[in-house]
Amino acid sequence: MRCKNCKETFEPVKFLQKYCFKDACVRVFVEEAKVKTWKKTKAKMKVDLMTLQDYLKIAQQIFNKYIRLRDKGNEGNVCISCGKPPKKENAGHYLNANNHYNVRFDERNVNLQCEHCNTFLSGNLINYRANLIKKIGEDELTKLEAEANETRKFTIQELKEIIETYKKKVKEYE
């Protein structure tokens, strides 16, 4: 076997040994091990320092990705507000995610929208509502609006569960 550092042939003492026992090669091995350990420690520290807002941001990104994939396949890839195929796809909330936490991750509340309707027309809510009634029905929309007015605060554990759930759903669509 050849040493990973000096490229000389050597007889390994241990299974999967990559370096010979010369001083320079041992130093390289030790340095590589330190870097590997530091990367693991750093990743763990990063996760330990994450706040509720960090988890909320990740959950929202994954949920929005799921909505875009879901509607791209099911709805024929058209904007719920204008009915046109979007140039850039957004996951548009009927009831604003920042003001209505309780329905932020409710699949009835979020649908595929083009960037024009979502960003430049502030959701194009009149058309959104009309098409949402066609999609989910008047009764479901009434329930959704009632749920939206309830106060809700997510815990880190709930957000972790949302992240895992929608990661699985995204994998199913991809």
C-alpha cells in the first residue's frame, strides 16, 4: 500500500491505515485528525446555538419548497391568483405568515404563486381567495380563517418535527 502523504510503499499494521510511520507522515495524519474533530465539534456547537428563529426560518424554507413541488405536480404548475404558469415560483400565503402564526404551516393556506402576484401585487388576494374557494371549498376557507385568528407560538421541538415531516415529503416529490 502507498502512503497518502509521501507516496512510498509500506506494509499497513492496521486495517485501512493510510499513512506510514515516518515523522512527517504522522504529523500530517494528526493534523488531519484534528481538523476532522474540529469540524464535528463546530457542527455540534452550531446546532446547539440555534435559536427558535433559526429553526423557524429553516422550517419555512423547507415547507415552501414542498408547496412549490406539490403544486407544480398537482395543479399543472399555474399560479393560484392569475392562473398563468409562473416564471419564478413562490409559495404564496393567503393569510400572511407573519401575522397568522397558527396557519403559517397549514397546507390549505399556502399555494403556488408567480412572483409577480406574490411580491408585486401583495398576493393578489382577491383572485387568490376566489380560486382558493374553488380549490378547497367555502367551508374549509371559513375554518382556515377562524384558525388564523387563534394565537400560536411554536416550540423548537415542534419546528424540528415540521422540518423532518416536510423533508420527507420533499424527498417523495423529488
